[in-house]
Amino acid sequence: MQKTQNIFVRRAIFAAAATFLGTVFALPLVWFVFAPFNARAELGLAIPSPFTLSNFATVFQNTFAMQALLNSLIQAAGGVVLVGGAATLAAYALSRSPIPGKGAVTYILLLFSSVVSGSAAMVPIFLIISAAGLIDTHLAVILVFAGGLLPTAMFILRDFIDAIPRSYEESAMVAGASPLQAFFDVALPVIRPGIVVVVVWAFVNIWGSFLIPFILLRSDKLMPASVAIYSFYSEAGTPIVTLLAAYSLIYSLPVIALYLFVNWKFGFRFFGGIKS
Amino acid sequence: MASVEFQNISKTFGAFVAVPDISFQIADGEFICLLGPSGCGKTTSLRMIAGLETPSSGRVMIGGRDVTYLHPKDRGISMVFQDYALYPHMNIADNIAYPLKVRGEAETKRHARAKDVADVLKIGDLLKRLPSQISGGQQQRTSLARALVYPSEVYLFDEPLSNLDAKLRLEARGFLNHLQRDMGMTAVYVTHDQAEAMALATRIAVMDKGRIVQFAPPIEIYRRPATTFVANFVGNPPMNLVPVEASVGDGALHLRADGLQVAPIELTDAVAKAARSGKMTLGVRPEHLRIAGATDHNILSGELFANENMGPESLVTLERGDNGRVTARIFTDDEIKVGTSVHLAFDARHVTLFDDTGARIPAADER
Ligand SMILES: Nc1ncnc2c1ncn2[C@@H]1O[C@H](COP(=O)(O)OP(=O)(O)O)[C@@H](O)[C@H]1O
Ligand SMILES: [Mg+2]
């Protein structure tokens, strides 16, 4: 009796703690869902009354902010294609071919990549990009992101490919497939769940980044949404909460949509090998 | 169908020598088993035939053609992998038909062919499933179907039955046996299971540490094992090996060991030569041992260690003091108590002698 009571008390404490933690994390999200539909600026939680879409109407009229969403999409898509494609090919080669010292190469790249996309390397990156004559272009942003994300993406994918038995491609080649056919028919579909993980991760990274486009771009018509969000600050530097909330919601929709799409289409899971 | 030949093949991985030097010839229509313990280089040898591994030196010939540096796809081979290597994203029909797809066959045609092969292997009603949705035995047959769906010069098998349970393995073994007799395929089959090799092979290559120790038909391997290694590997249970002291006297060979009684053995030149070292190994198969009677002259004695009743027969294991154990296959229903002393008899004609290097000494009636 004593014992069951003890367990009950412990469970109750655990549930209370979990609820508290959950609430702490959930509150900003709840605000994030409600605030855009509220005509008044409120920093506290409030059910919008009256419920309004006027914030969105105002945001949609801001052509700079709308163009920025498109720019974000261009930069993220470009970066994702580059990172996804290059990481897949590089990781496949690193995993399957007997290159000596390939482990060291991956680790060193990984080490440097955290520097490249960090703020410490901003000056050299700026100098390189401007020497290449790419300042104020989408390409500059795409390349810098690809360079920064590639090593980690390669690392994740190489681990993933290492876990896939070589006998898949070997059986394809014995059956008459060329190495290229074996890669596209057999290896690529098996690796795909890993590529999807990397692509989503890269997209989210680029979509949310502020510093790199802010430094490499000049003209308003190229700025991504992460920068354009500051157009909803007044001259004095205080945020216009109503518009900011509406724009933020729009800004985060593509990421949510991407997660839902990937989950529906591929599922965040691995095929894995046939159990032996 | 075609012949296969290894000419002085060696294979090293870095500093490690997996295969020092192998040569052999396999004739058209032979079913060869590479038999040996784990790590002896069977898979490596098979993969060099397939082209998945390049020899460090030597040449591989298929059908008289030098294929040493040819890509696997150009060798005209089929291979069944130990882990089956079924493509997880393709259904069974597409898995089986994949070799036809890379050969450019039209979809309807290749699916019809896949269905035919699948029907023979009794997986015809699973064609729409994914590999993860069928049992291990069905996966095994799918991988077999994929190897059989197109005509090949040589069929390669790497322990294809080792992931099946005992009953399925027997069934699959019987099927492969039938298939071989039916098709007359040239096949190289890797296994560490001597029963599988005995049942399937027209010839067995017994391997040890990257070398072929004996290459002969199953019955030859069983009756005249070339070395103690082969004797100890083949048979269920394998041959009993008893180290003995050998001496020559009165024109005959005398063998001595604790708990062993052997009538003098006829002295041939080969026996006399081997006896000079004073050490030999006496081999007797478990199925050639029986409970000793009053008139028996050749006797192995020891205390009962275990008595396992297998149904039709019993496996009786004796402990011979510090001299190891001896196992007999005996047809008996008698209850023998552990620790009882037991005497086992054998006939002189069932004795195999090995010299001090472990090589078999030819018997008197051999020439
Ligand atoms: N790719 C490889 N790199 C290094 N050593 C290997 C490689 N493949 C096989 N070996 C070694 O070669 C030996 C023979 O291997 P294998 O042919 O797979 O043996 P088996 O199939 O008879 O069990 C083993 O000791 C194994 O560790
Ligand atoms: Mg092996």
C-alpha cells in the first residue's frame, strides 16, 4: 500500500514538472498563433477579438517583404540543391571507395565548416566573395551556405551510407548493371531517406540565417525574409508587433509545410537493410 | 555454362595475406563447394570469380577467357549473396526482374519471365510484396530467383542457406540439389557446413588459411581425407583423432596410447617411413565405432562423458583421461550412466593413419 502510494506521488510530481516545462515552451507558440489575428498589439496572451486579417493585408502590401520571401526561397532552394547533390556524391565516394585517409579528410572539413558559417570568418568570406565579384548576388549567398553546410551534410550522409550493405550495389553489378546504373537504380533509392534528412536540415538552416545574406547583399530586391523582417520595426527601432507577428507566421509556413510534406511523402525513417 | 580456372591467384589486404596462392580448374557443369572454417578465404575467392575483388596476382579464366580485370557485369555470372541483398524499395517482381531490366528487356516481358521463375520457386503469389513483408525463407528464394532469371555461364553462391533455420535449410538444399541435376549448371558454392557441401557438390575444395587442402569428390573427401584438418572438418560428428606412439617390430606397425588397443598393422613402405618419427595420429569415424564384444582386438576405452539420444541412434562421447574425447554413433537404446567405463571397438579396415605432419598415410590396398 505504502509502495503504490509512493509511486503515485512520484508520478504526480513528474507529471506536474513535465506540464510546467511543456507550458513554458508552448506559450510563445500559442502567442505566435494568436497574435497575427489580433488588431491590437499585445505582448500577453489574448484570444483575438475581434478576429481580423487586417495585419496580413498590410503585410501583403509591403512589396519589399513579399519579394524577400521569394528571395529566401531562391537562396534556400539553390543551397539545398547544391548541398544535397554534392553531399550525396561526395559521401557515396567517401563511403564506398578505398581512398586512404578519407576519415581524416571528413573530420578536418567538419572542423572547418563550423568556422566557415560562423561569424569569425565573416571578414575573409566577404573579401573572397568581393574578389570574386559576387557581392550582392544570390549566388554569393548560395555558395557560402553550401560551403558551410556541405561538410556536416557529407558527414551525416557518409554515416548513413556506411550502414548500408555494399552487397546491394554488388548484386546489381553482378546482375549486369554498370556502376552508374547500380548507383541510380539501387544505391540512391536506399540512401534517399538520408538525403531527405540532409535536405530538410539544410533548408531550415539557410531559411533562418540572417548574418550571411545581411553582409553579402546590398540591394533591397535581393534580401531574404530573415533580413526583411526588420522592415516591420519603426524608425525608432521598436517592433510593430501586429505586423511582425503576421509576417513571422507567413515566414515560418514554408518550413512547417516542408516538414509535413517530407513526413507524408517519405516519412522520417530509414529503410534499413533486410535483416540477416 | 562454362569452365572456371584460377591460375596462381593470390590476394592480400594491406599486409594481410588472405589467399597466398591458389590454382584450380572447374569443368563445365561441375558443382564445386568451397568448404572451410570462417575466415579461411572462401568468400574472397568467390568474389574474385565474380569480379568484386581484384586478385593481387594471378589470372581468373571463365570459359577460357581471361576475366581477371573485367567488370562483374561483363563476366556472365549470377550470384546469390549471404544477406540476399534484395532491394528494399522494389517489390519482389521488380527484384527478380532487375537483371532483365539492365539488359533492356521490356517491362511486360521481364515481369512474365519473373513470374515464371517465381512460380517454380513457389513465391509466385508474393510478387507485389516488398522484401520486408516476406519471411526469411521467401527472401532466400527471391534472391535465388533473381540469380536464375537470366542464363549465366557460372552461378556463384556465398553461404546462401546460412541464415535459414534447420528445416528450411534442408528443404532449400534439396531444391538446389534437384536444380543442379536438372540444369547441369556450373556453380561455385561457398559454405562452412560440411553436410551442405557433401550433399550438393560434385567436388569439394576444402580450404584452410587461404589454401586448398584437398580438392576431390565428396566420397573421396570422406573416405580418404588428405590431412587431419580435413578429417576433423568433414563428417557429422567429424573423425576421431587419437595421437599415438608408433614403433616397428616383428615386421608390423605397433601403435600405443592410453586406453587404446590396436592389433599390429601391416607394414608398407609408406607406413615404415612415417613410423620413423615415432608419432602418428589414428583416425576412426564415429559411425565405425561399436560397443566392444569379447572377440574384438581394436578397442578404444574411456569413461562415459555424454550420451545423446538422437532418435535412430545415440551419440556416445567418452572421456579418455587427459587424452581428449572420442565420439561414437551407436544404435543402442541402452541407458549408460555418466562415468561408467565404456569400451568401443573398430575394424582395422576403418582405421586411417596420419603421419606427424598430419598428412594421411596411404593404406596398404591403395596404389
Ligand atoms: N576487405 C577486406 N579487408 C581486409 N581484410 C579482409 C577483407 N575481406 C576479407 N578480409 C580478411 O580475409 C580473410 C578471409 O576472409 P573471407 O574470404 O571473408 O573468409 P570466409 O568467407 O572463408 O569466412 C579474413 O581473415 C578476413 O578478415
Ligand atoms: Mg564468407
